[in-house]
Amino acid sequence: DSLSALSDLASDSPFKGNLNDSLFLRGTNAVEGFKNIALIGIGDLKKADHETIRRASAVALKTLKAHGVTEATVAFESISISGKDKDTKIAAVFDGFYLTD
């Protein structure tokens, strides 16, 4: 499945999933319908909060820009902020995008 494929690709890189880590996978078919994938680390999931997601979103935007990406899809369901609803997650992501751009 897609998660296994991404895990395999990431394991062959220095990407560890720590906050501020990023891995850009160009031309991979690991996830159907997506040519390129950016993995962004958020560190310890138990400690993830609004600020963590904001910072990770800033890293994501910088990573995408560095690779010339002009369009992207964010997998909001994969973002973990314990006990927070989807709107809070979306706000954290856009805070990071806005403050970076």
C-alpha cells in the first residue's frame, strides 16, 4: 500500500520525522495520483500542538518552493494535534503558510 511504499522510500534517506525534517520525493508513484511527495516531520506526536503544526507547515512551504512546486495537496487527515478538530488543524497549517510567504 501507499504507506508502506512511502515508509520504504523514507527509510533509505536521512529523514527521521523530527520537527523541521523534510523529504521531497520527485517522480515517485508511491501514492496513486501524485507524481511528487513531500514528507514533513512533526516530531513527537504526543507533543504536537498548534505551534508544531505551524512550524511544520512553514517547512513544507519552503520545501515545495525549493523544488519549484506551484500546486500542492495537503493531507489534513494525516495531521495530528491531539484532541483538536479539523478546523484547528487547517488554521495551524495556514498560519504556517501565511507567516512563511
